[in-house]
Amino acid sequence: MILNHSCHHVKVVLPLKTGENAMSFAGNPTTLGETIRKLRKMTGLSQKQLAAMLGVDQSTIAYWESGKNFPRHKYLERMAAIFGVSPAVFYVNGNEFRKYVRVGERGDLYLPVVSYVHAGLGVFNEPEELLMVTLEEARKAHYVMKVKGRSMEPTLFEGDYIGVRQQSIATTGDIVVALVDEFDEVTVKRLKQVATEIILVPDNPEFPSYSSKEHRIRIIGKVTWIKRFFER
């Protein structure tokens, strides 16, 4: 299995406001046409003015905003430059994108950090922050977890951020997030399957494995990328 693994000097994490639900973020507005309309109005442009800047008819802009037609990639890139935002904002607010992503004012992308995940055993808590991610990272994960513990060293270290895609099926060699026994504990381990037996194996041999012959195991996600920050 190949994981995207990035190292950064500076991380951008936003705290959530009281009562704010990170899991409901879809980035407002919710469709590509609504996004174009909102950004156009925020920029103070009429449909006619935007059309002239793009070299298209005003009716084309109207079709885009109503969802009756969709702009080609080159027009999305041009509109991003006109509006002063990242082109990612158009893809995030398209119907194809995952509902967990939040879009910042300048088109920056954020995923909710679901508190801490013990690379030994831990518990889920309500998300308290958002982590800035790239478009590629956002497309590959539904949410982010922060690793605590040493059971997955040298692959995962305490403080690493892992992108998790929600899924109940994985293959041998994948790093998965799984619920163990009473389903109120979560662990991050490497999956090994032998016939019908599921085994959660730590990369650090100092820690124990978990077998479905002895424990109730339920896979709830697959780790798709790792983010490691080195503070200056």
C-alpha cells in the first residue's frame, strides 16, 4: 500500500466555534452554479461584466449559475483569478465533492479533526478544530485524526495527522481505523487477513495484535495520507 506522506514546517489549524458542527460543513453555497453567483456578486460584477472578461455571452454565465450548463476547466481557472480565490473552491462546492470539506474565504480547504486517535487504543471525541488540506488530500479523506501513541512507529508518530476515508472494507497491508470489542474504543493498525480471520497488527513489535478470533473488530475507515509537521 502506498500512502501520500507530506512533511511541513507550519500547520494551519482553525478552532471551531461553540456549537459549530464540523461534520455538516458542505462549504456554502452547495452547488457550482451558486458558488459562481456568490463570488461574482462578492466581486461586484454583473453577469454581463463577467461574460465580457471571459469572452463569452451573458447567457452562458446565466446557464452556469442556474446549473443548466457547466463551465470548462479553463473558465474555472480564469474565474478563480478574477475572483481572487483558489480554483479548488469550484470543485469543493460541486456535487461530486465530499460533504465534510469546509471552504475558507479565499478558497482554502479544511477537514475536521476528530480529536485524538490513540495508536494504541483511544476514544472518539467531538471535533474541535479544522486542518488545512490540499485538494488532493480532501478528495481522498472524509476527516482527519491526530495520532497519539507509539504502536504504529516507525510509520506513524505521535502528533501525526492522518486522513481517513470512511469504509468498512480494506485489504491486507492497509492501515485502518477500527473499533474493538465494545465499539467504544478505536485503534489504528495495519490490517492482515487470513481466510476469515481479521488481524490488526501494530508496526511497532512492542505492542500486541488484535484478532477477530478473540475480539469483536469493525473496520470503520482507511488511512489514505499522513501529514507530519516539524515546528520551527
